[in-house]
Amino acid sequence: MSASSNVSSALIIVSGILLSGCFSSGQTDYNQQAKRASLSDLANKSTSKKVAAVEMSQQQRSAALAGIYQQLLTLEPDPEVRTHVEYRLAQINTESFEAQSYADLGDELTDPAQADSQVLAQLSKNDAALQQLIEQYQQLLQRYPQRAENEHLRYQLAKALDLQGNLDASLAQVELLLSQYPQTDYLAELNFRRGEIYYNLQNYIAAIQAYKQVLTTRNNQKYQLNSLYMLGWSEFKLNRLANADNAFLQVFEALVASQQNNPQVAKLTADDFAFEKLGSRAQNLAIDTQRVLSISLSQQLQSQSLVALVNDNQSLPYIGLYQHVLFANLATFLLDKKLDHDAELTYQAYIDFAPNHIWAARFSLELLDLFQRQGKFAAMHKLKNDYVNQYGLNSTFWLKASAAHQGELLPHLLSFSDEHSRRLYANAQTLQGNERINGFAQAAGALNTYLQLAQLPQAKPLLSKDIIHDQYLFADANFEAKQYQAALDSYYTIAYEPTDAEASTALSQTQQQSAYATTVTIRELITQQSTNSAEIVTPLISKRNQLDKQFIKQYPQDARALQLAGNAAQYSFDSQDYVSLKYFTDFVLQAHGIAPLTASSSAAQTATPLSDTARKQVQFVSQLYANSLYQQEQYAQAEDAYVLALQYTDNSATAWSEMRNLLASSIYFQAQALKQTEPLLAVNQLLRVSQVVPESQYAVNAELDAANLLLAQQHWQQAIDVLKPFQKQYPNHEFSAAIPAKLAQSYEALAQWDLAAEQLLIIVANEQPGSLKREAQYTAAEYYLKAGDRNNALTTFRSYAKTYPQPFDVAQEVRFKMSEFYRQSGEANKQYYWFRQILSFDRQQLQSDANAIQARQIELASMAAFALGEAEQRSFAAIKLNAPLQKSLKRKQDAMKKAIAYYQQVLGFQLAKYVPHATYNLAEMYRQLASDMMNSQRPNDLDELALEEYEILLEELAYPFEEKAIDIHISNTQRAWEDIVDQWVDKSFIRLAEMSPALYQKSELTHEVIDAIH
């Protein structure tokens, strides 16, 4: 550090310190002195005089006050008052000195050197006054060593000695002050003063300790920034560079924090932050700090040291805002020193440190310029590729980048990726074997990167060429790299998707070539995937057929179209596009001189002689066409078409037997079409199946269908006679599974209920879960009832109830039937079980689909809940209340709760048939509980008074239940006003008359109610 810098730093204190203060701590003690005239008395007496208003300068005021206090010294004999006056006089002299010393200095001195010289010159003029002031301080400290005011007085003395240039003496006073007053309010300032003195004395270790104490002291805001700055310099002077670097970072943090109230600074981000954008005073300190930090880093490991420094300080609030500036400054510093390689390492260090930050991208371009100036072309290529990879479309940076950042990077990304892709493509053309494949794969990847960028909407104004040629290069590169799916997608886009380019001859040729390339590529892809499962290969085959069809339709005159027509025919058949199938079939047939098939074609037409290749192609498409007629249920035409197709088929081929079977099927389905209108003729057609194609499986089907026709004609016994032998002859035939249903139908028609039920249970045993199995179970149970077989009916209904909770209405009826079985047999517990099942499933249905609950199901649920409520009420009534009351009462209340729960369900169902009765029973339970409590067994170990209190307790316990009973009975009688009257409403009136005769035994009231009801 230069000498001028040292002086400037020292004067930061000198120019910022005022030799002012007040001795307030001793004033309190003085005011508590003896009852005599005091300073305040004198002040009051003085201010009571009428004086003319005058204007005084600070110096005049201090002089006047000094005179007053000098006079006081002669008036106040009390030593304490005298002491106060002497200290106050010292204070006034201090203020007078300050006013005299700084009277001619401006408020704002922008030039530090000029400020230093002016302050020193002014102080030299007042050297005698300063010396006099120092002596006055020293005398007071010597005469009154224990005064509380001495803290401030010694503080003033230290500053005065410092102003005098007596650093050692000033330092001694500072150290003494700190030792005597470790919690002094001047702690921050004093430690800063110590640091400055030690720094000027080149005692850097002591200076560091002093500056650190400033930083940990309260109210240190005035000295914090300079302490951080000087702490860094002290560490730097000791060559403790890492410590110095950390201190300088703290300076940056403090500078940024101090500017946060400036809106222009507060809105800065890391994207655009620079210390030059701070206020002017902060700028100067920041510039100097950046310079010394770069010097420090250059004397260490340069960029490595900077990375370590930034990493270690990531917890700092603002470091993310300016850390890029530190790297840029270091790089610039190194470039100024002609250390280009070290500057490169610095830029690269930031790129590695924050690869996804915009400054990493910007520094990459700076690094690229460095490489270009030095002719490092290989490094340039690598850096450009890294740039595309790091900041391209698939990068983390791009996905999170703002539109502005993307716009900043896009021109470079386009240029770099285009250049790289063309270099790789040209290089791949010179290679052979696997190297060629790998080379084109790399070229395809690079082209894909460029195309993705070039197809961005914002890239359009940046392009200087049509990208369709790059798209074709991309497709070819993928094909050469055996990346067939990617090649296929690209060829297809060029061939068939709309383009903004004008349809020039060159473009049309490119599109036609791309269209055929799709058919070639898909075949290569199928070959490549041929060892994989059908799940993978089958969709590829469908895609091949689609592409063939598109090419044929788009370019029918192309010599390659006939080659693809067979494939298109298969595709049309698979997709049930029968119009297209007819078109492509005719296309192939006409190409080979065969008349197209028409609706009037005859199976008797003669086959045209063809070569083996042409014959196979014709056989293939004609068979497809016959199959399409079959699928369209045009069975008469399909029969003729299969006869025609068989003329082109070798009888030893697999297709021969397949078409024979389809021929039989065509006849069979012609019979099916006659079933409704001419059933007997349909039977004849079914018999024709075995005559024309006896080896076909349809012969067996036709036999079963004949039986079905007999059933349809209600020839029950004849149908049974056919079905029973078929069932015996073909027990494992797939159609045999349907025979039990047909037999059940026949037995039902013949009123043979038990035999019908047996067949239905066979269906139940063999059928997969579903509505048929469920209905068969229910119907079998009903048939057993009709046959009078109660045991089998019960067993079958029970199985249904446990297996089929849905449909809800049927299931509830079955549960009710089960309860009725047990009611008839007198098994109450089993009956109640099924009542509970009814309620349980009703609740479940209410939660899932309340609309499914109809009036009948509500009635069943009401009936079940009421019956269970009555059963629980009987249990409740049977429980006696014995001593100790709480045990038996608990059992009784539990039973009551169960009954109430069931009755509340009845009330919830709201059926008038059950609600009044349930309400009456509820009220009666409360009434009975109150009565039973009053009649309960008394404890036998109570005296008279205790028993009397127990009686009162019982009344207190019973009263609410009786009141509850009355309320419920009243609610029941209210139904009379709603025209709901039955015996249970009447009984509630009667019970109310008993329980509350004053209200309910009035004849006129009863008369009015009866009139209202009727």
C-alpha cells in the first residue's frame, strides 16, 4: 500500500471524529445531593430573567457558557458540584475547539488528499489550543480518577492525542480506556482507532485483532466497511492471502448490501451486475478491492484459488450476484500481464464452476475469441461442440432460460451446430465398415441438433437457407447409420407433410424419392427387428403396408407401384378398408390381364394361365378379396368368390384347406340368415354343409344349429332328443357347454321343474362369473320351490345371497326369503342374521348408489330394522337394575342403544307404516329406563341421610329420560296434525295423559285434537 493510501485511511478516522460529548452519567448523582442551591436552580433563576433575543455562533455560545461555568466555580462550595462544573467546562472547551478547528472546512470534501491537507493545516493553527485541551483532560483525570465521566474524558483525550500526532500516547489511552471500560459505547470506534494505529506502525497482527473486534462489536455500522477493507489489507501485508481474499469478499458483500435502498441497484441480477453500477463512493472502494483481490489470486493458484474461494463462501447473501465479476477481473488482469493461458484457465474455471449460468455461455465466447486469436482451431471446434451440448435445446440451461437468454444464445447455437454437422457428414462419407456406421450416427446426431434449433419459431429470421436439404441429409445419415426408425420419420416428413417451400421440380423429386425411401427403410427396420417378439414386429408390418399404400396412391405411374400393390391389398384387408382392397385387387388383376371380380361374377369362369410369380400374386389378392366378402357377411357372393380363388390355389397348400373351411362357413351362414324367415329351409342349408364340405368343423355346428331351430319352433321333446345324444357324443366340444341351458329351457317348457333346476345348477358349476351364472342360480332356487323341494331351495337361495350382492333389489328379496325360511322354522337368531344382512347391504348401497334403492327395498329395510329393534328392546326390558347400579345400568343402556340404533334406522326410512310404532317404542324405552331406575335395588350399606341423597340422585338420573320419553311421545302425537293417525299415535296420547296429566287429560284439548285429526 502506498504512503498516500495509508494517510488517507488514517484520516478516515480523523475527519469522521468530533471531540464532543456530554458528561451525563455524573449529573444523576449530583441531582441527588444535599438540599441546597444547585445547577438547575441557577439555570432556572437565570432563565427567568427577561433578556433580548440574540443570535450566537457555536463559538460564541461555548465561550459564554465557559464564562458562566467559571463563575459557578466561585459560587458553589460543594465539591461534587465543583467537579461537575469542571467537567462541563472541559466539554465546553472541547466544543469550542471543534468549532474553531473545523469552521472553515466544507461539509463535503470529495478529494481525499485535499481533505487530508486541509484538516492537518487547520489543526496546526490550533495546536496550542489542542495542547491546552489535552492538559485540561489530563488534570481532570489525575484529580478525579474514579469519576464516571472519565470514560468519555479519556476517550476525548485519546482523540486529541491522535489529532496531535502522538500515536503512541493516543494508543496508550485507547488501551487503558478499553481495559477500564470493556463495555464502553465507543468500543467499535476505539478498536478501529487501534487498528489504524497498529497498521501505521506495521504491527499487522495487532491490527487484524483490532479490526476483528470492530466487526463483532455492536453499533459498528460506521466502521464496519473500512474495518473489513483494512482487515483484508492487513492479511495481505502478512502474505496470508486466503484470509485476505475472504475479507475482500466481505467488503463486496457490505458494499452491495449498503446499496439495496437504491432502486437501480436493488433490481440488478447476476445477469447484468457490475460494481460500476453502484454509487460513486462504493464504486471506488469496489474497484480498489477488485484490483487487490486479483493481485492476491495471481500470487496463489489463480483460477483454482478463486474457485475455492467462491465455493467456500457460497453462503454469503450476495456472492451469486457478483462472483462472475471476480472471474472476469482475474482473466482481464492476467491478459494484461500477457498470461493468456492462465486467462483461458480462468474463463474455463467459471464455465466448469457454473455451467448453467448465462455468464458461462458468455465466457465461452470470450474463450473462443482467445482461441481464435491464438490459432487454436481444434480447441475452437471442441469449445463450439461443448457450447451446443451445454446450452442447446436439451440442456438444463435452455429448459430454464428466459426468452432473452435463449435469443442471446440462439445465433451461436445455429452457427456452431450447422458447422459441426456438415463436417461430420463429410467425414463419414470417407469411412468404411463400422467406422462409417458410427460416423454417420454422429453426423445424424449433429444434424438433429441443428434441425431442432433451426425449426424453432424464433430461428426463422436467422436462417439463410432452406432446411429441407438438411432434413434429407439427416434422414440419409440415419439410414447409413442403420438408425432406421429415425430415418423413416425424417423421410416421411419430407415426403408427405406440408412444406412452406415452393413446389419446385427439385423439391418434388426429393419428396418422391423420400416417399419410396420410406418403403425401403421400413423393410430394413422390420429385418432389423425380426428376432424380436410379435408385439414389436406386427406394428412395423402395419406401418409398412400403410407406406406402400401411400406410395401407390401418390405415385401410381411409378414402376415400383405394382411391387407394393400386394402389400397395400393386405393392409386394406387388415384395416377392413374393403373399397381400397377392391381397388388394389383390381389393380393387380388388371396388370396381369384378368377381368376384375364383380357382383355378378360366376364361380364357373375359367382361370387365366399365368407365370408362377404372377399366379401367386393373383392368388394372394383374390383370396384376400374373397375373405373380405366373407367378413362383410355377403355369404352367397363369398361362396362364389372362394370357388374362384380356389382355381388359383394348389390343393396341397395350406390356403386350400383354409378356403375350403371358409367355403363351408359361407354356406353355414347362409343357413343362419334363413332361420327367422324360413326355418325349415335353413335346416336344409345346414345339412348341405356336410354334403359340400364334409371335412369342415361347420358340419358339427350345423347339427347343433338344427337342434336350436327345433327349440325355436317349440318342438321341445324333439330338441331334447337331439341335444342329449350330442351332449353324450361330444362332451368336450365347445358347444356342449350351452346344452344345459337348452335342456333347462326344454324341461321348463314341459313343467319338469326339478330336472330344469338340475340343468341350471350345471350351468352354475361351469359358467364363468357373470349375469348368466347369477340368474341361473336364482332361477334354480325358484324352480326347487315350484317343485316343492324346500331344502334344495333354501340351500340354493343361501348360496345366491352370499355370492351375489347385486342387483341390489334381487339380493334384498333373497335375503328376505332367507329370513322367512327361518321364521317359518322358528329359528329366530338365524332370522335376525338375515335382517342384519338386509340393513348392512342397504347402507352399502346408500353409499354407492342411493338411486338403486326403491320403495320395496325401503320397506324390507324398515321391516328388518323394526324387528331387530323390538328384539333388542326385549333384551333391554329383561335386564334388572341391581346394586351396584352402574354395572347393571351399563348393560341396560347398551341394550337400549342397540334398540335405539335400529329404531332410528326405521325413522330414517320414513315409512308411515313403521315410523309411529318405532317412535312409540323409543319413547317407551326412555320411560321404562326412568321407571326402572327409580325402582332399582338400593345399596344396603347406606345410612338414612346417604340413602336420601341416593334417592335424589336417582331422580336426577331418571328425570332426563322421562322428559326424553315425553318429548318423543309429543313428536309422535304431532303426526296427528299431518293426518297420520294409527294406534301408536293414539297410544302416545294415552301415555302422555298418564305422564303429564295436567296437560294431556284436559277433555277440551283432547276433543280439539280428535277433531283436528278427523
